[in-house]
Amino acid sequence: MGKVWFVGAGPGDPELITVKGRRLLEGAGAVLYAGSLVDQAATRYAPAGCVIRDSKDMTLEEITAWLIDQAGRHATIVRLQTGDPTLYGALIEMVQPLDAAGVEIGVVPGVSSAMAAAAAATESLTLPEVTQTVILTRIAGRTPMPEGESLHELAQHHCTLCLFLSITLLHKVMEELLAAGWSADAPVVVVHKTSWPGEEKIIRGTLADIRDKCRAEKVTSQAMIIVSPVLGARQWPELKRSKLYDAGFTHRFRKGVNTAQ
């Protein structure tokens, strides 16, 4: 039996796949990729003769059956997933049947759309003495949220929120954040198809107007929503700087210098 690798393809740009992920693709005998989310260009690294299949029309059972079948034919099989396989990737649901079939598996992390969206917008998700916490979550839709994890509850921390799978429920996002005490003028960044060549859109606004701006840009899918008290810090006249690079801060690689006059 061959080994099935769950590889994070990153957010869309095929060059954002990890070196290890690309190496596995280059040696794969079979590749199953999420065509509804992963740009087909990501399969450019697969060798000639590789069996390549798009999974967008497949059920979970069909996906795992295909992977098990290919594991009986090839040494290396790649399940290419969007972003990082451990975030909203149905990873465990696919791994369990492979475990039961005795198929060895491996997981290669990928660049999450949360980090890629922040990079595209030149935003930091954390800032000293403003917020040091990032919550990766979603709003409840057809998939309910566990007890204690409603957006209203999480938003009360007033830290950085990266919202996956929520763009079609943006009106609910606005309602929940306003109810949690965020102001209507709180900054929001929505990044559509982060890093996809020629398709990426960066939309900036506030809780009050971001929905209308997204509608105007016809953004209704594949978008990361970032709400954070540090958005726009690039234009702030003053920042609380990191202690790590402060001349007066001592750590094991450098002794601090008293700069007081």
C-alpha cells in the first residue's frame, strides 16, 4: 500500500505551496485536488502520467474510496487541499477510513487564507498592547457552532477575528459584532480569492458599510473576513513597539542598553 499525503495547497497562488508539498506532488502517482477551491494550476507540479482527479463532485465516501484504491496502485498519493488541511478541511473524516483500511497517511501544512489575507492587505493580526490574540472561527450557518463558540460570545473578547466560510452571512456577522459591543465604524477587511493570480480583491470598510461594498464588488464566496482593532495600524502616527527589538530589552541573544538620558 502506498502512502496518502494530505497537502495544504495554500490559498490559491501555486507558488505558495510549501517546498515539501511541491516535492510530494512531483513524485506523486495520483493526485486528488479540491477543484472548487484549489486553482487547478496547483497540479502543474504533478509528473507526466500522474492520475489527476478533481473532487468537487465527490462525496466523502467516494473520496476515501478513491484514495484507498490509488494507495493500492501507487507509492505516493496526494490529496491536495485548500489552505491548511487542519482548518475546515474534513481531515479527520477522511483519515479515519484510511486508518481502517491500513493506509499510511501524512499531513503537510499549508498557508491559511487567514494569514494570506492579512499579508495581501499588509495588515498585522497582532500588535503590542492592542491585541495579542487571534480567533479563527466562522458564523453559524448550516453547520451549527458548539456551545460557547457563537460569534457573539467570541467577539466579546474584542481581539482579532478571522472569519472563514461566512461571506454569505455577512449581515449576521455585522449583527453579532454590533451586539457584542463593536462600534459601527470598526474597521473590516474582506479579501476575495486571496493570492489567486488576477482574481484577488481587497475590500476595506467598516461594520456599517462592508456588506454594501462587498455587494458592489459581487463578492459572494471564497472570502476571508478580518475584523480587528489593529486594522489600519500602518497609518497610525504612534505604535507600541515590540520589546524584542527594543534597545533596552535584554534577552539571551543581546544585552539591553540603558538609553535613558
